[in-house]
Amino acid sequence: MRDRLVGQDTIKHFFENALSAGHMGHAYIFAGPQGIGKSTFATQLMKLLLCVEPKDNNPCNVCKACYMFDEGIGIDFVIVDESKNSISIDAIRDIQKQIIIRPAYSKRKVYLIKRAETMTEEAQNCLLKTLEEPPEYAVILLTTINPMSLRETVRSRSVRVDFGRYTYEEMGRILELNGIEHESKFEYWINASDGIPGRALELAGSDSIEELKNCVYEAIGKCLESKVGYIELVELMEKEKQNIGVLLDLTEGYLRDLLVIKTGANPSRLINTDKKDIILRNEKNFTINAIINAIAHIENGRKFLNQNSNFTNTVQVLALHIQEECNK
């Protein structure tokens, strides 16, 4: 795994030790913010667990199990990644029907449930039955941005694995591995991502990032000028619904730069050095607590959007919260 994944060395070491000692558990919860790499890690781990001839904690890529995994032929593995708003009980029942059949090409059967926080209450209850008495060959992996949304009984029967943010060097390596070359914005993408690869890749993939950044700064300026300025921020979020992740990254980057100046740090540490004049001019309009609260509101808004909450309601509440912090 070390050869194929950047960073998260503690987690890699944990699973390498478990595999070497033959002490793999039956259920793991991968927890961390959206874009941190939980699903990427889980997918690589699935292949390693299925491989019949692993070498140095890496899949061999030549055995039947590796071939079937690469081809997406799910006989000994299943990936649940519902495109709907929630994971239904039927999806979990399908797992229960398959899990009782012994592996065909591997020593294990592995199940990955992405966005586990979207499981319905009925689905979680159904999964609990499997977690209580799992077959000795089964491993169940769950990824979630909010582990506390899972039932306590599900959490207590699983090992929680928390994913941490990546270093600057690790982020640079991840961008390079994704075919993103060094250019003028390379450092900005890394700094603005706050150690979350998914955000950096999203920023790097946006062709109109400068234009969107200007719109974000103008919208926040309206919030500072008027107590109903948040309406423009809502309209911007509605207009950029398909780019909401990037928009929130830009907004949070602006606020973090305000915090840098507000706490007396050197302006050279700014993420958005091209907006230095605006940041220096507006920092006096915010208290440190207001900036911290606004960042927290953005993260909370991300969580609700990732859980497929009503988009319009979520961005309206978020914009109103930002407006309130602008006027404290």
C-alpha cells in the first residue's frame, strides 16, 4: 500500500501490522472530511485483502482475484455507492444474501459502503445483524464524513479509522500523480485545499476559478455593506450549484486569510496573495470569533450538502450565517 498511496502512514502501518499478524477485524469505519481520500484508501485496501498472493503488503496484480477486481466483476466484493439521497435497506439486504456464500477466488469477501451516513435507519438495523455475526472470511468497510450519524451499535462493532490532513509535500505529490503540472497556481491550490486532496483537485480542475473568486469576494463585500447583502451570496451559490465545492473552498480561503491578518501573522502567509489589498482592507470589519464561526458554518454547510440536504435551504441558511458574522 505504501507504494500506491501517498500519506496516511499511520493508517497504512496499522493495516500492514494487522495483515502480517493475521488480526484483521470484520468491520472498519473510515472517517474524515469529504475529499480526504477515504474511498481511495478503502478501494486499495479491498484489492489487497482480496489478493491471494500479496507481496510486501501490495496486491500482486496477476492473480484471479486481482484480475476480477480490476475488471469490476464483483463476485467476492461489492461496492455500495448509491447515487440517490440515501442507502436503502434493499442495498444492505443484497449484501446479506451474498455474504453467506463463501469466496470464489479469494480467501475473503470484502464489502465497501461509501457515504455510510446516508444509510436509512432500517438499513443500519439490517447491517447490524451482519456485524453481530459476520462470517470469518468477511470484511466490511464503511466511509463517512460523520461517524456520529451511525448508530452507536454499528460504531461499537466496528474499528474507527480517522483520516488526517496531508502535508504540503504530500499534497504536491498527489497533484503530480494526478497529472497536474507545476504552474503559477500550483501553490495556491495546495494552500487553499487545507490538506484535503479532493479540494485541491477540484480547484485545479476549475477553468474559471479567477472569475469565481472575484464573484465570491464581491458577494462577501455586499454582506459587509448591507444587512441583506447575503441575498447576493445566495444567488451566487444557486448560480454555481455545480461548482459549489469550489465556491465554498474560495470562501473559506478568504476567511482563513482574514484570520491570518487578524492574528498578526505575516501577510506572506496569505493563501490569496492576489487579493491582499482587499483582505487588509476588510479584516477590521471582522472579529476573530466571527471569522472562526463563519468557517465553522461553511464546514457545517458542506456536511449537509454532502448528505444531500435540500440545496436551496442549505445555502440560504449558510449565507445568512455568514451575513450575521459580517455584521458583528
